[in-house]
Amino acid sequence: MSSTPEPRLQHPRTARIGDIEQRLLLDAIYYRYHYDFRGYAQASLKRRLQTALSRFGCQTLSQLQDKVLHDASVFPPLLEYLTVQVSEMFRDPRYFKALREQVIPILRTYPSLKVWVAGCSTGEEVYSLAILLHEEGLLERTILYATDINQQALQAAEAGVFDLARVASFTENHVRSGGKTSLSDYYSAAYGRVVFDRALRKQVVFSDHSLATDTVFAEVHLVSCRNVLIYFERELQNRALGLFREALCHRGFLGLGSKESMRFTEQAPAFDDFVLEDRIYRKKVGA
């Protein structure tokens, strides 16, 4: 008979207390700072909060909640753990190639354009779209709204400064996306960093906006919200998609991330598949 001990299972009471602490912490953040993470994927948040505990010298989420409520300086760095700031320029090049070849010809028929990059993080997607629009001769008649809930990320996006070591992958993605110019035409390099041309930022409005609590602020022709919905629970996904449907003009376009889909959502009936393999959808007539 084997003498291997059976694995120890986590006591259900311990698991329940942890879940309660997490819900109370998210409630505290919402009521104290008006940031709503209660509809985010809880398993993902749990992993990030566990990492944050040591950063703030806490043993439990209850201790972290006490600091969040009574020390306003704790929340800004905690926000870095609660939001995912992972992106790169021309990420998933096929998406940008599909925009260039199938969406841009339709957008070109409008005298002016508005584009909403929701959850813009540190700006990689904003600059990618700005470069694409410049190459297609549309940037000067386009306003890009770049929104995120993380103020520090927005400041980084507006600065347009990235590590030089990342530029090789940016450049490869740009080429694969059908880029018509050299990416180096758009930045200057010094001291291990690159700074993107101010002319690209001239057409961008950077603003704080929450898909969990805020409303629509403009009518737009294209919404690009990629790799954001995967961090939301179903109810918040439906809310965000509802905002996009409301913001889009007649027959406007919506682009999602490669692991995201309109399928099985409340808003699916309002959209047609346009380039399904690259997660580009088009608002239906009358939707």
C-alpha cells in the first residue's frame, strides 16, 4: 500500500473569508475612490491582490483595506496592481492589416472621423492607430479619444516614451500589419528610449474614463477595445459593449482582442460579423 500522504485541501472557511475580504476591499475602493472593480474577473484580481500584499506590508486583504481607507497615498500604487498594463505597438498585426484593407476604405468616405481607443493603457495602440491613419492620409481629419482608468498609464501614453529595447518588436509588427513607411520615421531615439513624434499626439485626446461607471461621451466611427473585456465578468462585458454600441455611429465599427468575442453577449444582436477572424464587427442598421 502506498504511503504517499494525501494532498491537504484548503479549508472552505479560509477560502470563504478570503472571498469576503476581497469583496469588502473592492467595495471600499468603490465608495472611497469611485473606481469600480466589482465586475472584473475575480480570479484574476485575486492573483494580483495577493502579489500586492507584500508590496504594502500586509498579511491580509483586510489590512490592505484599512490602509486604502485611511491613507490616500496607498491607492495610486495599488491601482497599478488592479489594472493590467500589457501591450505593444501593432499587437496582433493581422488586426491592423484588416483595418487597413477592409475598414479604412469605408472610413475614407467620411469627411471627418472619430476613433475611441478604450482601455488605452500606456498608449501603444493609440500610436499604432495614429500611424496607420497617417499612412492612409486620414490622421489630419481624425480625432482619437484615448481613455483609461489609470491616470499614471494615461500620463505615460501622453508622453509617448518607450524603451528602445521594445522597438524591434514594434517594427516587426508594423511591417506585418502592412505598414507603408518605416516606423523610425515617427520617433527619435536617445539614452535607451524613443519618443514618438508630437504630430501623432496632436490628434489625440487623452482622458480618464471607466467602462464600469461612466457613460458615452461622443459619437465615433470606430471603437478599438482590445484585450480589456477578458478581465471583466459577463455583466460588465455587456455594459461595456452597450457603451460601444451607443457610441458608434450608423454602421460604425468595433474591434476586440483576439481572445474576445461578441458571441453569447447581450449586444451580439446589434452587430454583424465584419472580419470575424480578426474580431472586427459592424453595427447593424437601426441597432
